[in-house]
Amino acid sequence: MCGISGFFDSSLQTVESDLLSAAARMAEAVRHRGPDDSGVWTDAPCGIAFSHRRLSILDLSPSGHQPMISSDGR
């Protein structure tokens, strides 16, 4: 089992550090769904943040870390 959370701030005036902090708190709230790993992705200019908790049962290597990011950073 894993957990995902996110939000959108329509004011578009969110600071990157505030997004990271809020996303980390949301990930911690669903820690019971995936205690092995977590990841955060933010886009401050768009006011978007996602966080993820992972229960590692497949691909226990670092290449299984999520959220997965392509070589061009997307």
C-alpha cells in the first residue's frame, strides 16, 4: 500500500519553502500507508505540491524512489 497527497494554491503566491513544508506534513499524515520511503514534488510558480509515501515491496533499490523524475527534470 502507498499514499499520495497534493494540493493547488489558486492564489499563486506560495513560496517554495511553504510548499515543501506543507507537502512534507501531508506525507507524514499518510506515513502509515507507506513507511519505507517518501518523496515530494513542487512547482511554486503554479502553486502545486505533491507528496508520496511508499511501501517498498518491489524494486527495493534507489531506482524505485518516487516521484520519478526524467533526465530533463520533469
